[in-house]
Amino acid sequence: MEALNIPQVEWSALLPVLTVVGAALLVLILELFLPRGQHTPLMLVGLLGLGLAGYFQLALWGASLVTWAETALSDNIAVLLNLAILVSSGLVLLFADDYLRARNMRYGEFYPLLLFATAGAMLMISSTNLMVVFLGLEVLSLSLYVLTGLARAEVRSEEAALKYFLLGAFASAFFLYGIALLYGAQGSVDMRVISASWVASMPGKMTNALLVASLALMLVGLGFKAALAPFHMWTPDVYQGAPTVATAYMAAVSKVAAFGVLLRLLSAAMPMLDLWSPIMWAIALLSMLVGNLVALIQRDAKRMLAYSSVGHAGYLAVGLVSMNMTSLTGVLFYLVAYALMTVGAFGVLSLMARAGDATTVDALRGLARRQPFAAFAMAILMLSLAGIPPTAGFWGKWYLFLGALEGGQTLLAIVLALTSVVGAAYYLRLTFSLYADALEAPAARWSVPAPMVVCLLICLIGLIGLGIAPRPLAESSRQAVERMANGEWQVVSGE
Amino acid sequence: MPAEYVPILILFGLAAVITAVMVGGSWLLGPRRPTPAKTAPYECGITPVGSARERFPVHFYLTAMLFIIFDVEIAFLYPFFVMVRDLPTEARGFVIGVATAFATLLIITFLYELKKGALEWEDPVEHRRLKAELKNQ
């Protein structure tokens, strides 16, 4: 029998993910022993776990580790994106309880599911081994399907969950088939091998064809998760139908995770640039146009944000097509800013939905009279989503725009600027309606709960802080991208 | 080498003998009082004739799903522990550690479903309805 090599393991690389899994299990067990509807301890344990994971993650800054028999890694990109995921999850965890209670969805399962999804998303970014990425993707997706259908009494939520599940399973199959073909081509599921096997393969030969097919299939799978344009059909229905807290979570986290993987995969497939660049070009163009133009005519704010998230995915795709230091810095910066903006915006909408108000744009009219703080927060978040300085959204777009020009993608840069103007139209329309007079007698006043105030303050301070001083985050993003480009890995695995 | 396959042949033989003993034993020794329900083909508790599109308890799905989880667990653990004996001592700790982590996750889920009542067949609401129905007859 062949001797079994026991991999030498660097625990610290996976410690953040393991901490979140541990917290999820603890919350799962804790929920059984708590009286029904008592969810504050679950939230606290969850937050503690996320905080601890964030601490471990921060400690990994600067390391470029590959360990666990090369199935787990930690680099600055993973640190940045995982921190964005942890912060978004923490914020959703903070304000979810109030919403769930008001909508009579006192399911304790919400908390472990949210934490498991977070662990899955972090795992996706913390590996170049595509099987591990797929595992993370499934953990994230399966939790999200359940979270989408959490409002069991509402037909719309059930419909959204079923739709998301069927389409998501289909997209996962595409992704998995891509991995299978990649293994067929190069005998490894590690994306760091792609570049070498592409260079070694002959045009017209089997390996060559398999690599092309596998990359195409993986792009379809990830495009679905990232809600890029021809694969975005599920987005508006699912975002609208899901409980608003779940929407806040999935909008932020699944986008960060999917783009994290896309970033790694496409830069690993750098020698195949000529092949995937036209495809991503078309996807970026289509996403920006479809997302922003269709968002213009939406009545429901949740649907509007859903379509605009397709547009934002398009902006991020521009960064990937350009594939240079500035544009990739922009992608990382934008993802962090986008996570904060989306969680905040859907958070305010969850306040509306909680009070039984509709989430239509009309229902938001005159919010400033009734709820000055919520309206102010929403206004700032909308300005940031529209990309108006001095907010983080502006700098994200700025780097992507510069990167596109640097990469010679002038047409994409122009479309990015123009569709941002279209985007500004509907974001500003919503902002103005917040400060306009209400159409009808205002609905009952409701108070903004304290956790939501904390959450919105964190979002606002983060966005305006990054807007005024973008340099630290931009520098860190740039460093992260440079380190990845240099490909210096400290491989920890015993032979 | 055909000799290597002899254990499999023995396994087939054993399976055939055990099946023959069990089925034959019950055929010889068991009392036979057939009713239409008993002689009908076995179809997981559902009436085998009629429309396939009728409602039956959702418990079937839940139980089947939970069964699969533990079925797969066993399927993993058998080869695991058969392997452990042949490993060098320094590798054993690692392998047992991995198996323990795997089993711990499943034990936690088992505790969870036990406490949530997923393994209790009788749905309280359904139970009350059936009771009332029987009383009316």
C-alpha cells in the first residue's frame, strides 16, 4: 500500500472560517435549549463568533499562505473580502431580530443559517482549489435558498425560494461541469495550474478545447451567482420575494464571494485573456445597460435595487475585463463599499417592511417627515450607490473608470460613465421623494430600533470615511492585487 | 489474480445463505393469514394502485432525508476505520482526528433533529384530526 502523506497543517489560515462554523454550531445547539422566540443570546453568540473570526482574519494580513495540502490559502485579497463578508453578516445579524419578530418569523434557524452561509462565502474566497470553492459555494447557496423561503406564510417568498433553488442548482451544475472538464484537461482542480497547462497545450488538441469549455462553463456558474447580465433573471424576483433581511444579506455577501472567485479565476487564466476577454466584455456591457435601464422603470424599491445590483455587477465586470492593477484595485474597493451600501439600503427598507408599509418608491415619499434619521441614512446610501462624492461609491467607480481607460477599454469606460448617470437618475429620484411631501396621510410613526441605529451609523461612517479618505483601503487593495500578481506563495505542506 | 476475488465470492455465498435462511425460515415457520392488504405488493406504505398524485405525509420525505445523511456517514466511516489499522502510527492520530471531526458534526445534527422532533412520526395536529375521524365513524 502506498504510504499516506499526512499534510502539515497551518491552522491559522482556516481559523476565521472554522471560528464561524464553530459559532454556527454553537448557535444551532443553543437555539434548542432557549425558550421559543428568545433570540437575543443567539444574536450575541453569533456576533461574538464573527468578531473573533474578524480578529483572526486581521492577524493574517500580509501572509501569503497555502496550506492543508494546498486546498486552503490566505492572502490579502482573502483578508479584505472576508472582512467585508464578516462585517456585512454582523450588520444583518444586528438588525434582523427586530424585523423577524415584527413579521412573525420567529425562526431561530435564521441565525445558524446566516452563519453557515458566511462560512461558505469565506471558504469560497480562501482557496484556489475549485472543489473547495464549490463546497463553499454550495454551503452559501443552500443556506440562502432556505433564508429566501423563510417567510413560510407568504406565497411570494416561497415562489422566490423555489425559483432561486431551481436556477441556482442549475448554475451550480454548470460550475461543477466546468471543474470536471478542467480536471480532465490538467489532472488537477487547482486554478493556479490553469495558466501552465494552457501554455503547454497545443491549439486544436483535446487539452486546449477542454480548458476553453471548462472556463466558459465556470463563467456561467459564477455569472449566475454574481447576477451578471444574461444570467440575472432570478435577481429581481428573489430579492423582492425574500424577507428583506435575507435580501440585505444575499445581495452583499453572495456578490462579494462570487466576484472574489471570479477575480482569482480570471487572473489565474491570464494567458487565456484573448478568449475570455470578449465574453466578459459583452457581459459587462449588457449588465450595465440592462441593470440600469430596467431599474429606471421599477416601482418597488427592492426590485429597483435588485436591477441596480445587476448594473453594479456590470461595473465590477468592467474592472475584471480591464485586468490591470488600477482596475483590480477598483474591484476590491468597490466590493467593500458595495457590501456596506447594500446592507444599509436594504436595512432601511426592512424598517419600512417591518412596519407593514409597502416598499414601493411611492411609499417612501415623505419619509423624512416621519423618520428623519432613517431618511437621512437612506439618502446618503443612495448617493453612495449613485457614486456621488464624497462617498465610497464614488471612489469605487473612479478606480474602475481609470482602470478601464488604462486597460484600453474606452467604450466600456464611456458606458460605465453614462450608465452611472442613468443610475443617478433613479437613485436621486428616490432620494428626492424621501424629502418630498407624502402623497397620502402618513402611515403610523414607528421608531428606529437601537440596533438599526448602530448598524446605519456604521454604514454611514464607513461610507463617508472611505469617501473622504479612500487612500488606506485603496492602498491595501492595491497591495493585495500586487501580491497576487507576483504569485509569491509560502506553501506549507509536508511531504 | 483470481485468488484475490475469493473473499468476494465467499461474501456472495454468505449473502445468499443468510437471505435463504431468513426468507425460508419465515415462510416455513410463520403463520399465514393473508388479507388483501398483506398480499398487495409492498410500496413503502402507500396503496400501490390508483393515482400517483395523491397527498401523503411529508414525514416520508423528512425521514428519508435524515436516513440518507446517516447512511452516507456509515458509508464513509467503514473504509475510514478499515484503513486506520494499516497506517503508520504517526498518521493514525491525524486520520482519527479527521474522522472524529466528521462524526462530531453529524452527532450535533442528530441531536438537533432529535430535539426538534423530526424523528417523531406523529404530527400532533394530524393525530388529533385522525382521532376525531375515528370517533365519528
